[in-house]
Amino acid sequence: MGLSCPIMIGIMTWFLKQLFNRSENHSRSIKKRHRFIIGLAILPCLAYLWVRDPSDSGFTPPCLFFTLTGWYCPGCGSLRALHQLFNGNVLAAFWLNPLIFMSIPFVGFVFILTCSKTPAFKVLNSPLHRGISVLFCFAIVIPYWVLRNTNIDPFAFPSP
């Protein structure tokens, strides 16, 4: 314990200096703090989702869109799919919500790209690429949304 405490303090001091480095421009430092805070906020949510099954009654609320309309939204089943994925049930995660399951690698790629300092992110962050990305997402999500409310496999929502 005697040696590990100063080492941990040193590591934390170095980490905080890197996080709040004043030699960088101020807006970049603020963006780093926001990413750090968002990361800290997401971790307990993911841990809760890993431990607790959302299909059990409890803290997770029902889908508001389904409650109001009786139709499934593209995200219906995503919490249960993530729970199954965190617990190693890959096939069950896919069948609960294929769209969320297949989008995880893309979300991870975009997260890594935005956190990196590569010039490719500046190119992809242009208004033209953002518009194309939004249209591409709509071109995938809207047909999936329509098919989600049919009885066509694998799009049909699994019965409880």
C-alpha cells in the first residue's frame, strides 16, 4: 500500500493534466471534458444494463412510441438486445433488434474517429458528408421501421 498510493496519485495527476491541459486551445479542452463526463455517465448505465434484464419489470420504461401508437419503433428491443450482447448471447441480441446489433461496429468506428486527431475526421465532418450520412441513416432506418411492423422474418418484432 505504501508505494501504490503515490503511484496512483501520480497517474491521476498526469491524467487530469492531460485532460485539462491549458496549452491547448480552450474549446478543445472543453470538448475533452465533455467526452470524459459523458463517458463517466454512460458507464453506470451500461453496468446496470449488463446486470439487470430490461424485460423484467423495473426501472426501464416502456417504449413511448409503442405505448402511444401500438407500432414498434426501430429501437424497440434495443435495451434487451444490448443486455443479451453484454451477457454473451450474440444470436439472441441479433434477433431482438438486428439494426442496433449491426450498427454497433459503425458507432464504435465513428467514436474512435472523433476521438482521434486524424485529418480524416475533418474531411468527414464537413457539412456535405454530414448531410449524406443523415440521408444514408434515414434510407436504412425508415424501411426497417416499416418492415419491423410486419410479420416478415427477421424484421418482425419477437413476440414476448
